[in-house]
Amino acid sequence: MTLQVIKSVEGKDEYVLLPIEIYQALKGQIEELAEENQEEDGDESIPFDPANYVENPVALARIQAHITREELAQRLWVSTAYIGKIERRAKVTDKMLERVKAVL
């Protein structure tokens, strides 16, 4: 089995991707180590909030609803490419935003 290693910007090993079966088998031990490291570092994690990174309200609403562009396109009866175009815009019309919120 090969594990994927993700390196930091400095080139140091930072993360490892595990198959879910291995993670589930080791989950208890991993949580214990994480708690120990947190106690040592005194570092509390900050929850990820997409609103801090995504400016487009359609994209943000879709992400917060946990659906893909494809799913949103199906719900709005439009193409996935059209959803991508809307999400790349700097401004979205109120009418489009209302349509998106209605289907979410």
C-alpha cells in the first residue's frame, strides 16, 4: 500500500492521506495523539468558514448547502457551465440569488 504525503511550502512532510479503513482502525489512537499535541501546543483549531474565502453569494450558498455545481444546475434547470459563469461573476443579481436560495 502506498500512502500519499502532502508537503508544506517549505518542502517538509506535513500530512498523510490514509485509506478510510486504516483511518477507522486507528481513529482512537489518532484522536489521543491529537489531544496530546493540542495540550502541549496550547493550540486550538479554528473552524473553517467558507464565508472568509468565497465572495460570490451563489458559490457561498451552494458550498454551505453541501451541493455540487452539477446538483445546483439540475435544481435550477440550467447547465453546469452557466452555474460556473455565475459563480465567477463579481456581482450577482438579486433575482438570481433569490432563485438559488429558493432551490436550496
